[in-house]
Amino acid sequence: MTQFSTRNISMMMDLYEMTMANGYFAHHETQPRVIFDIFYRKNPDEGGFAIFAGLEQMIEYVENMHFTEEDIAYFESLNLFSGEFLAYLKDFHFSGDIYAFPEGTVMYPNEPCVTVVAPLIDAQLVETALLALVNHQSLIATKTSRIVRAADGRAVSDFGARRAHNMDAAVYGARAAYIAGAVGTATVLAGQKFNIPVSGTMAHSWVMFYQDEYTAFKKYAEVYPDATVLLVDTYDVIHSGIPAAIRVAKEVLEPMGKRLKGIRIDSGDLAYLSKKVRKMLDEAGLEDCKIVVSNSLDEYTITSILRQGGQIDAFGVGERLITAKSDPVFGAVYKIAAVEYEGRYVPRIKVSEAVEKITNPGFKRVYRIYGEEGYAVADLIAGFDEVVDMSKPYRYVDPEKPWKNRFFENCTVKELQQLVVKDGKRVQPKRDLEEIRAYVKQQLDKEIWQEEQRFENPHKHYLDMSPDYYEMKMSLLHDLRG
Amino acid sequence: MTQFSTRNISMMMDLYEMTMANGYFAHHETQPRVIFDIFYRKNPDEGGFAIFAGLEQMIEYVENMHFTEEDIAYFESLNLFSGEFLAYLKDFHFSGDIYAFPEGTVMYPNEPCVTVVAPLIDAQLVETALLALVNHQSLIATKTSRIVRAADGRAVSDFGARRAHNMDAAVYGARAAYIAGAVGTATVLAGQKFNIPVSGTMAHSWVMFYQDEYTAFKKYAEVYPDATVLLVDTYDVIHSGIPAAIRVAKEVLEPMGKRLKGIRIDSGDLAYLSKKVRKMLDEAGLEDCKIVVSNSLDEYTITSILRQGGQIDAFGVGERLITAKSDPVFGAVYKIAAVEYEGRYVPRIKVSEAVEKITNPGFKRVYRIYGEEGYAVADLIAGFDEVVDMSKPYRYVDPEKPWKNRFFENCTVKELQQLVVKDGKRVQPKRDLEEIRAYVKQQLDKEIWQEEQRFENPHKHYLDMSPDYYEMKMSLLHDLRG
């Protein structure tokens, strides 16, 4: 299971991280500690939330980060860096702390899912790799969750490897999809690496290799009598594929005491065909034969097929899941929030013409606030050292309506970030994928309002602030204006 | 440079390849040879063509394909495969032949860019990996070529790693972008692995780390006096960033005899700001200071900015390049074209309700036909053993208008596929990336009509057929109808 870590992932960075690090090295004998937050600004597909994924790989990356002699020689060849700095890199290891949401947490825009507290150079060098890891898996987990919700209890499997953006995208995409509720993947390497259930039967090439469809199906059933799922759309689903499949069920499987497990349709009008096929199978006494469909599916086509009464037991979802086709960029960013000065963290804020791009400054904590029924009513940002006590009414500020006097009453609270890396080393046990998957499901079943889960115009989750935190942010903005 | 090959890329497959292979193994003592074609059906972004990329990685993959004991143990744990088949896998190596277009070839829908001629099991097992490799790099090369064309001679650099679909997507995406005309990348690992020029200066965090913008710029210029490019949009481009940059040029660089190399704008109205900034720089005597812009660019925004008179020297293009955001799925497929029977290849055809999904059957060759001015006027498919002689008028069939009597006259012809892998081993030297990049440029400059290169409603390249090949295809369709 070491393929990921034996690759040269340490060099996965933007060059500017090195030019900045070399500059910091030149100007500062000891590197002050700084705080960077990772957060995103907009939910994919105009949805109500995203699912935080990729944390295990982020931890693996920072724990293994180092530069080989070959790496140093490459940097030297660029003629950009001082000899002292390159010597320093030889023994470089990431020595900072990382706070993060548990993997699988439902997250919202503008709250830090990950916070890096580290010496300046350490914090700067991990920027691009951390972002690529969180962006990719959160993108696919969020997209898959939408597809799984659209399937409304029916199985969704990842069939996307061939259209993934190269091998990592297939493998870590399958991982993210499984976290978010896919029942499995077709990608063998993902199955092997992460113990995800794998499935797969035949391609059109199997059917086309043999002289006719019946022979092809028969040959398959003879080898896999307990797992016969037949691809019925190579020539003509209704006039050829299904009749041949029924004949195999009767002539090959039944004499062996076996049942035809399923058929798959990979083209055509899936709503129409599935209804027609269901009727044909039922009339042949194959009521237990499952109907699997695939071909350019996503949450929108699945919703439409089911609304038309499509008779479908399972969806194989490929390219639109593994590339998140309708919105393939997850835009998490890495922004400096504070700089250590004389033993304390001085907040930094990035202003912008666009109000929504102003960052949330300082060392802070993120809380999820739950109402009496257990549903999350808001998230809350407060200073790192503030006490957030919900045992009595708690006054908070809605930054979009700061003039209002608002209170959380009869609420419970959970802090979302946990310390996962301390002085460069993992301090939380590696979490099992099944546990992460169950955590996602539990949140969507019991904690996240249906109004946030719908696709059209979902409810916007509140991101509130403690009064002190809000005051601090406003005073920074006032100072900058001056 | 072995990171790619030391990873377990052999397990990058869909499970159905294994279930089919195990089935073929059970039914056939010797595996007949088969022919599979890789082709795609639709140009991305409604463009006129695509750029074939990823071939080097495809060759590396088939040459290194093998299964470790750990892999075999994993397959055994699935309880799907026979002991004999698993024993066979222990010594499995890909033993087939591969014909392919030279990497960087401009390609069109429905012509095979890659053809695999191999024993049935070998041909089946490589399906998903080959597709993922060709789909990803062709996607990014095709997209980048569009962006480079929009930039109209100005430099385009890949800045996308953080939004790539994981690490491979960043690294091999940078490779594909460079092939297609990007001048370089910010991704260090891609620079190191493929000797691509790298660039990068500073992030907003550098500016925010210091107490003010002038100090941040000064600190940078002191370390990089020969390569000072300043990011000027952290607070306010016009009122703060550019005045501070000009002050550094005058007070820090000029006394050292150095010039300010450039400034970068990463937000706001890039057309408006670049014009205003150009004027301010020129008035300060910094006519040689380059203006670099970034922030959600693609061929459409670049075209728009330039049409508005934007004063820009270089574009840093991130998420929309590295994810091919506007059309992130490259849909190449792997379809069986022929099966060996009694020493000859019997063609196979896949029919479909959709006429454009009917495959081109049989073992064949693809030719590019050039008119007298050197521009490619059409591509031509003919049988593998046919002679295509352009020294006299050559009759061909346009499959969309087969009733017409058409001839190529005074044309030259080039065969596009070359044998690159023979009996599982590379038989062409590894091609240098610079050579591939020059080949792309030469085609776009000299061989591909501007009418095919435009973004709106480009000319559709003809894919013609030899009369014999067309007859063969039609007779297969007639046979199937019967």
C-alpha cells in the first residue's frame, strides 16, 4: 500500500513556493510561525454544501515530505536559489501542526476545513499539494453525493476510470466516490488499495468477439453461473439482447439451478428501455433479474429517468462522476490568516473589491451548532481562545445582518477542527474508509436539513461569528482603510 | 525519472477486463489475435480537431505491465477467477503490437489514433489504462492549443496544479500543455520530470506576510534582482500595488543597475486594469516591464480581453486549462475491429441506433491527404493491405455522400499510424518533448486550415474511405441486417 508515498510527491508544488521560501530563508534567521487556512468560496453545482475529502492523503503527504539529492540537483540547475538554502532543504521535513475537519464532514463556504500552523517556510511549501489533494477528492465526493441522492436508494457504482484525468484521478476519485455513498467501483487498483468493493462483468467486445449474442452470453454464464450480468445493447436491446439473455437464463442457468443475476443497458433511452425490459423479464419469470444502466449518467439524468418511472436497480456512473463534468473545479484556496509576532499570532486579512473574497483573519475555531432535533442550524467562527458556551443563550453575529441581536438557545455545539498533525507527525489514528463513509451517511440522514440537500435553490447554511471575532475582523478592515 | 513506472500501474483496469480475460482463458486454449481501435467521436468544445497526446506513457505502461504476488493474492480474494488463470497471470506480459499516430498529431473523430493487435487477453487487459492515458493528455493538449491560439502569440503558462484532479493530472497535464504550445508550467514536478521550463514568483501570502506592500516588494527584489515580477493586486492594483512596484523599480532595482521585469495582476477587470497599468508603467519609464495576468482564464476570456485592447504580455492559465473546464471529458473509446480466424482478420462492426456510433471495422490504415499548398484536405481510411497511390487521380468515397464520384488529384499522402510496440517492446525511439511540441506547431502553422482552427463553427474535416474499404463496411452492415 505504499505506491502513493514512494512516488516523488514532495516535488508536487508550484515554483513560487520555492522562490518565496528561498526569499524567507534569506531574510529571516529564524522562521516565524504563521497560520494558513484552507477554505472554498462556492459550492459546486450551486449546491447547498460540499463534502470534505482527501485528508488521509494530506497527512501521508506532509509526513513523507522530503527532498532527495536528485531534487536538490534539479533546484540547483534552475539558478534561482542560494547554496545555503539548498543545503537547508537536504534535511527539510515538515514540522508544523495541522488542524482539520474529520474526513467526510459536510462543509460550507468560507470556513477553514484545514488550518496549517507552521514555520513560514514549512507552511509555504505544502500549499499546492494540500490544495490539489483536498480539491480533487472533495470535488468527487461532493458530486457523487449528489448522484447518490438522486438515485434515491438505488445502488450507484463508479465506472469512470477510462475518462478520469489520469490514474490518480481514477483511483482517488473512486475513494472519494465510495466515501460519498457509491457502493463500489470498477477500478481494480482502487479496490485493492482501499478495500472498496469492485464489480464488473463484460464489455461490448465480449459480445462482438463471439459469432452471435446468444453464444457470447452462454459462454459467460458457463464461467460465472453465480454472477451472470449480461450486457444487452450491443445489437438491439429489445429484439436481440433481452431475448438472448432470457434464453440463456432458461437454457444454460436454470438447468444448473442458477438464476440470471442481471442485465445491463449502456445506450439508448434508458427510461423507455428499462420499463420495456422489466416487463419482458417479468413475463419470462425473471422477476429477480436486476436492471443495471450506464451511459453518461449524472444526478440530472438519473432524476429524469426515475421521474419517468424507469425500472432500474443500479446505476453505473462514469465520466460525469469521475470528472465532475458539470462543475469540474473545486476552488479551495490557501490563505494566510496570522503571523507570529512576539509570541502571539497577529491576524492578517486579505481585502478585495469583491466583498465575498475578504478572508476570515486570525487563529480561530469552527463550531457546528445543532438545534433540538439534532439538525445543524448554523456554523460559527470564534477566536481560538474564546469560550463558546451553549448551556445558556449565546449571542452571535450574522455577518450579513450584523445589526441584529441574535442568540442560539437550547442548542448543542461541536467543534469541527481537530489536531491531526503535531510537529509534522500524525496524532490521530488512520481512519477506516467504512467509518468515513458511515459518517457521511449519518450526517446526511440525521444532521443536514433536506432543504440544504436539494439541487434547486438549496437553503444557504449560516456562517455566523462570535461577537468578539466579528469585532476583530471589522477593526482590521477599519485599520486597512486608514 | 522512474516514479511513473515504479507505481502499480498494472492494476489500473476495470474489473470487467479481468472477468472477460478469465472467461476467454477458460474457453480458448490458444488466444486468437484480435484488433482493437482507439478513436473518439466528438471534438471537445465543438472544435475542429483534437491533439493526440499521451503516447509515451501508453508505451511505458504496456512495457511495464505485470502482476505482483500481492496483485495475484488480491485477485484470489475476489473469488471470481480460476487457479489456472491466476497462475497464468504470474508470468503475464503484454505481447502484442501497437500502431499509433506520432504523439502530437492533429486528429479527427472516428479515425483510429491507436490500434492494438494482440492476443485476446492481452488486448482486453490494457483497455482502461490506455484509454485513461490518451483521454487525459489529449484533453489537456487540445484545450491548451485553443488557449494558445486565443493568446495570439503571447505566452501562456500552466498555473493549474492546485485545481488539477490530483497529482498525475497536474504533472501529465503540464506535459500535455507544453506539447500543445504552453511556454512552461508552475508545477515543479513536471519541470523536473519532463524538462519543461518552470516559472513562479510570489503569492499573496508573501505580500501579506510583510507589514506593507512596498516592504514585501523590496524584500523580493533584493533576493531576485534579475527576476523581479511583483504581484500587485493584494490590496489595490492602481492605488497601492503599481505605485509600490514603481517605487521598488526606482529605489531598489535601478541603483543596482537592474530593471523591473514584470508585474502580475490576479483579480479584477484584467482588460481595464492592464491598460491603466501599462500607461502608469510607461509614464514611469518602465516600458520594458511585462504585464502578466491570471485568474480563471481560458480561450474565451483571453479572446475577450484582447478584443478590448488589453495590454498583456503573458497569461498564467490555471483551473480552466488543467481541468479543461468547459468540456472536461475526452471520450476516446476502445472498440474491437477484427478477430483472427484461420490466419486472417475477420472484421467486426458495432451497429447502433445512432448512425455516428457505427464503428469502422477491420484492420486498416489511416492516411492524411495534402493538397498542393501543403494543407491537409482530408483523411482517408483504407484496408491494411490496400495500395494507396496518389501519383494519379485516386477515387475515394465520402461516406456522407457515397453516390458521388470523387477523386484526389495532385495530392500527396502520409500514412499516420506507425508501429510503436512490437511483441510488447518499444520499436521507436523515445521522442523528445521539444520535438513533439515543434511537430504540433508545424502542423498548426503549415498543414491545418485556419478554417478548422477557429472556435466558432469550424470547418469539418473529411474522413473519406477507399472504395474497397467502403464496400467492405457496407457489406458487413447488410449481412447484419439479414
